[in-house]
Amino acid sequence: MKRLFAVLLILSLVLPLSGCKGGCYESGSGPLSIVATVFPAFDFAREIAGEQASVCLLVPPGSESHSFEPTAQDILRIQNCDLLICNGGESEVWLEDMLEGMEGDIPILVMMDCVQALEEEVKEGMQVQAHEHDGEESGHEPEYDEHVWTSPRNAALISQAISQRLSSIDPDNAEYYSSRSAAYCASLLSLDEDFARLLQEAGRPTMIFADRFPVRYFVEEYGLDYYAAYPGCAEQAEPSARTVAFLIDKVRQEHTPAVFYIEFSNQKMADVICEDTGCKKLLFHSCHNVTRQQLEEGVSYLGLMRGNLETLKEAFG
């Protein structure tokens, strides 16, 4: 790995480092350099850092962090950044391997370390592969659900941690970061209150996902039950007839008016279930990643989650 890193570093010295080369989407032009691996980290960082930093989104828009392969330019960006904000977990093993080959200490904030992490859950009816079963049964370490940001309260905890880390790196602007963090967290907690009010009035309904399920922290926050086709970090696969039939039965048993799918889904399973039951299919955005067009239009975590609020109003309001 160290040999590979050395080769990539040499290559990076002869390549231009500007704009969105190497898959990095940049926001801002402040003196600090922040690299964020996934969209939530990117959005939280630019909200807190404001004009004091340039924030780079490392995993390209529309891509999966699980299969991401950093370029020579990406490695150089990380080596030279003032702060690296990553998610942690199995999907970022590539980052752990890369950091082992770097010299010096890279300032890192891991979002999963900022909150109470939950183990990946295999719910009744889910289609799983052998390695996705419970860690104790398979003899492997248990996997943790990585989508910690899907709870607005977790998003606030992560944002506060970013503010504290930036204040330690750049103490002259500590008050600036603290002020922006307080304002942003107030917006997140207002969003949390709106979700809690809506779902309580709706009787804490059961959510059914005809897709992967990357929003466990969301349902845990609001005391919701759920059923889904796959766990949150499952590999894409064709659903079995048994899985589809199970979800169709659950839609009927729960009198569910809508099933949900996530961003970048092919929606095929949702279409089959809706055709069979007459329910609606609705997008629930996990905020894991967005398209380049959305980035250029200024999409934000708050905007996407407000969109989810409207989706739940349509489904259960």
C-alpha cells in the first residue's frame, strides 16, 4: 500500500489540481481546506465553516462510497487538508487502507463516532446474503449501520462536533463557527420537532421500503416500525419472489397507503407492489448522495429532509 501511495503521489505532482478534477466537487474558497467523503459530511461542513473554508466532496455525485476508488489527486487533497470528515464503517475501508500509507497525522473527524451507533438489523422478511447475517451467528464482528445522519438530532451532534474541531484548528474564528453551528442546529432541531409532531399525529405508522433500508436511525428516533426488502448496506440484487410476496402481504395487513424507495433506485420492486396492492410509491431520500445537477442547484441536507417531511405528509397525513 505504501508503494502504491508513493506512485500515486508522484503522479499527482504532474497533474492539475483544480475545479472538480478527480471527482472532487468543491464549495467555497476560504483559507481552510476540508475534505468530506460523503454528501452529509460535505453539507454539514460547508454550513459550519462558511466563508472560512473550501470544502471538497470526495465521492462523486451519484456514486456509492462502497465502490469508490480514490485518484492520485484525491490522495494529495487528503494529505494536504486541514480536516478530513469521513463517515466510518465498512463502506470506507478504502480510506483506512489509504491513510495507512500516508506520512504524518491527518486531522480526522468520524461521523459515526459522534453519535450512538446502532448495529445493522436484519428484519423479518428481508432478503440477505450469507455475510449479512448477525455477526455472532456468522463468527464475524457485528456491522454497524452507517447512515447515522438520517436522524436530525444526530445531524446536530455531528455539526456540533465539526464546529468544535474547526475551533481547535482555527481558534481565531472559534466564535464564528460556534455562531453558525448554533443557528444550523436550531434549524435541525426545528425539523426534528416537525417530524415528531407529524408522526405522532399519524399514530407512528409502519414504513415499508421496497428497497434497501438506510434510514434506521430515522425510525429509531421517532419510534416507528418498518419492513424492507434489504438491509441498509446490502448489495444490489434482484428481489426474490418470497421477499416481494412478504412486502405485499405487509402492505395489506398494515393498510399502508404508500411504499417507499430510495434515491438512485430502479423502483422495479416498488412498481410491482404498487400494481398488486394499489398503493402509491414515494421517494424517501436517505441523503447519502445526490446528483451533480442537484449540487449545482444548491441542494442541502435540510432541503432533502424537508422534502421527506412532505413525503410523509402525503403518505400518512
